[in-house]
Amino acid sequence: MSTSRKDNVKKLLVISLVLIILGSFLAHMFNTSFYKVKVTRIKFKTENGTLSGLLYMPKDANSNNPKPTIITTHGYLNSAEMQDAGAIEMSRRGFIVLALDMYEHGHSLYGKEYKASSAFFTFWPVSLYDAVQYMYKQNYVLKDEKGNGIIAVAGHSMGGFSTTMAIVRDEQDFAQTGIRKIYAGLPMASDYSISSYIGVTADVAFQAYGPRPIGIVAAHYDDFFFDPEARKTGETVVFKDYIKTTEGQAFLGNPPAPKQDTFYTLKNGSIRVIFEPYEIHPWNHFSYTTTGHQIEFYSRAFAKYADLLNLDLSKTNQIWFLKEYSEFIALIGFFMLPIALILLLIKLPFFSLSKTTPVEIFKGSISKKSGIVLWSLTIFAISFPALFFPTLMDKTGLGMAILKYASITLMIAATVIGLIVAFKRKEKAKSTILGTILIILANLSLLLTIIYSNKMFKLNSYFNQPTTNQILYWAIVVAEVVLIIELINYFTIKKPAGANSKQYGFLVNPKTIVASLITVIFAVFLSYLVLYIVDAVFKTDFRIWTWAVKTFETWHLSAALRYIPLYFIFYFVMTVVVNALSNQFKGWKGYVIAFVQMFGGLVVYLSLHYGLLFATGRAFCPDQSLTSILLFALIPTLLVATVYMKYLFKKTGNVYTAAFLNAILMTMITAANTITYVNLK
């Protein structure tokens, strides 16, 4: 490596560290409201396990000056950090805020065993109320003269279910003790459709609310809730107007001509309000409007305690998004860091085995007719991940049947055509037979994956992350289909035009594969070490909206190690195929082609899905709620993965370093950011 190239690698390392440190420092400043709030990560034991969260303590809050407190929690698959908007804004207004990791999420662990069939209903019914029990005992949390807790509970989506359950349980305890520990509640992006499965219907919840101030954030374009009729059909990604439903009006006390964003006082003296922002379900997390609604609700609900708070700050005075943007700067730096570390490591004696001679780029001449076939197949390969996304995520629908019979047809066709060609062109028989066998094996793999779909990656004690299972099944099928198409292209078009297998970058010495794996492990370890230092010093991670890199627990690592070999299949195949096509284009054009290959179809799908929702009130796939939301993190993950594929292939001359890096790093990120059912029987 020349001196200038060494300097460039060092510059890349310095830039990545500067972005991480600068972004994290700024995020810390905004997170602490410029040191007016102390933010610490706490853990505490409960009767159901261990809960963790980020505690936001205004500097003047203590046992001699107890404060009103808010416990706020996240939705399914998320963590405490997703509540940073409300936590920052309310803590700078004088509230103590606990942003909670629910059991089985983030750093919290449910301590009891359960079966897969009942796993979902084990943790959220108790998470928030267990946190209330803990916070109520703290001497810095305000109680009134009767011993009632001045605590608000809030949560988004599944956190909203937990909010409702906490209030119901608090009211049940009140009947025995005469003390209410919960003063107010704000469930966001959740109705009573899920809690009704365990007996907490809307009527039960409304009665349990009692005299407490209660608000609901019910977005017009929420992907899941607030429309009973849509829920019956299963097509829930449609425009909603909760305030016009029987349930919504009953919540407000059935006033004449109820209006959104308007506070109503019930006969028992409690206040009720429904906020209806024009947002989709996950948008609530990253919304100036919804955060303003939270500020407005808490300011009204806790008005009698204004002398202990700083409610003079208007709802338009918000700084939380500056923390998010700062963490995004750090996130960019984090994704640059493994590249810099790998480029430095491969200069060392053993690690240098990761680097091979650059592969020769295919420059053969393909006829116009063959080119049309090649690009037609390539366009289908690009479209496939999106076209079959819903059916593969659900493992149901017409798409599964199409794939099943298509794989059978291709196996038969490959066998017949292969035999005919081998017989007529004996000089090419060896290559034809090899191609035929590989295409048949790839199709057989696809066929078995479709036939046994319900048995593959089923939620159990081994594969214990449900959405990781969903994405993995999609990824495996995508890899199989893309491989079949590339095999057809290679043996029928590219090889006759002069291509050879060495140009794909996977034919290397076994020592290169081992060295690449160890190099990547070192790079990922050092990158995460930086993250843990940032977490310890600044109490922030690297994120933007739903896309985050965060610290993990041993159970996340254990889960990731089980998934990494399987995700490697996807990233290995895609690294081979993406570079086989895009390397024919120089500079930025090659990256654009690679991006289109990896996630172009998914971007079109997501754009159509939500574009039609906002334009017509009905999404492109109205029955695809959670699966579509997952794309907000999956697409940027694939973007970074594609950069790694292209850049490291060029720098190392083979596909293994990029494939290992993507399999390990992206799986670790996924595993730490989703639900992990640790104690499944």
C-alpha cells in the first residue's frame, strides 16, 4: 500500500471517530438539556424479572424536592431509546422521566418460562405496572398528602397496551388499599383490540381510568388500530378517524360533535382528549406534532403541580430532534469505522491473507438477443424481493404456490434442455451438465424451502426472535431465487461470451476465507467497543428514527450467533451477484446499479404502499402493517450492506470479507433491536 493510501485509511479512521465523538457529545448535550437533567441507565429486580431503563432526573429533583414522574415505554420490537422525544421534552420541563425497556426488549429480561403460543401475552401486561411499583417507592417521586402517586404512565403501540393494563391493575389495587399510584395516562398508537384478548375491553379500561386525566394519540394513518371495521377484514392500513367511532366517543364521555385535540371534562372530574395527527404508526416516535401533543397533555394534566415544574416552555419549544440528528452523525461514523479497521488490519501479516489479487472484470461481448434475456432476468431478480415480500413474510398466499410450481417447472426444463444440449454439443457437455446440476440443486433448495416453510425458522427456544425469523426466511428465498437467475445467466449467456467463475470472487484459498472471518470479527469487536464506551460516557447510541445500533446483552449475542450463519447465505449470494453485474459500471454508476439490485424494488414497494395511503386513504397492501414498517430499518441496512459489498470487494479482491462483515454486523444490529423470547420452553 502506498503512503498516500495509508494516509487515506488513517483519514477514514480519524473521520469516523470524529463523527462518532462529535455526534455523541452533541446528542448527550441535547439529551441532558445541556446538563440540566442527569441521564442514567438503571436496572431493578421485580417479581417478574429485571427491568431496565433510562432515568431522566432534573438536577433539582431529590428526596427533599420530589417531582411528578412519567414512565414511558416503547412498542413491539423497540427499546427505551425510542421514547427520547417525550423523555427529553418532559424532563426539561421539570418532570422525572423513566424511559423503560419492557421485558424481553432492550436490557430488560422476563424471568419466567412460557410457551411460544402464549409468549406475546406474558410480558407487556406486567411491564409498566412493575415499573410503577418500583418508581413509587423512590423518595424523589412525588406523592400527595394521601399517599397517591403523582405518576403518569405512557407508551406507544404495545407500550400503550401496557399503559392500559397498568392503570387497570392500579385501579384494582386501589379497591384494596385506597391508594392510586398512577395519576394520569397517555396510551399512544393503541386501542383496546389486543388487551381485549385478556379481558381488558374498552369498557373495562374506561371504567378503570376513573378520575385520572387520560389522553390517546390516534393517528389518522395508524397502520394497526382505531378502525374496528378495518380490523375485521384484516386490511388495517387505511385512513382512520377514531373520534368518530363509538369507542372513541365513549372515551370522551359522548359529548355532542366531539373534536380532535380538544380536552373534555367528564362527570367524575377527569379530563379526556384524543389527538389525531396525520401520521403513520412509527411516525409518532419521530414527530414534532405528536411530541407537542405530549407536552400539551402533561401540561394540562399536571397543571396543579405547576410550581414544581417548568410548564412555561411552549409545546413548540422542542430540541429532541437535535439529539436524533446528532446520533445520526455518530451512526454514519460507526458504519465507516469497520471499513477503516479492516483496511488497517489487512496490512498485518496474518490478516493480509484476506486480500487477494483483484478479479478480472467480465468484458465479453453479448449479443443483443442474449442481452435482452439477461437484463429481463436481472430486472426480475431486482423486482422479486419486493414483489414477493408480503407473501414471504407471511409464508402464505398465491406467491408461495407460484414459487413452488415455478421451481418444479425449472427443474424439469433444466433437465430436458441440459440433456439435449449436452447430447448435441458434446464438446460443451461437461459445462452443460455442471450448469444443469447446479440449477437443479438451486431449484430443489427453493422447492424444499417453500414446501417446509411452516417448519422453517418457527418461533422456538433456538430461533427466539420472531421478526428476525421473518426477515431471515425472506432473505433465504431471495438468495435462492437470485442464485437460480444468476446460474441461468452465467451458463446460458455469460460463459459462452467468455466469462469464467474466477470473475465472481469466491474461488480463493481456504486461508483467505479464514483470515477474512477473523479480520471481520476483530473489526466488529473494536467497533462495538467504541459503542460501549460511548454508551458508558454519554448514555447515547447510534440511530435515526427506527434504525439503530445499540448495546446488547448476552442473550442478544447468543441469538445472533445462531442467526449469523444463515444470514451469511444471503449476504454471500448477494455479494457475488451484485458485484457480477455492477462491476461492469465504473464509479458512482456501479453503486447505483448495486443499490437498485439490493433494495430498489423495496423502495418502490414502500413508496407505493404509503404513497397510496396518503393519496387515497388505502395503502398499496392494506393487510401488510408490521411487515411494511420493518422496511424502515431494513432498507437503510441493505444500503450500508451494499456499500460494504462493493467497496470491500474492490479492496480485497474477493467476496468473503464483505459477506462476513454484513452477516455478523447486520445480524448483531438486528438481534439487539428486536424482541428476544429468552425463556421459551
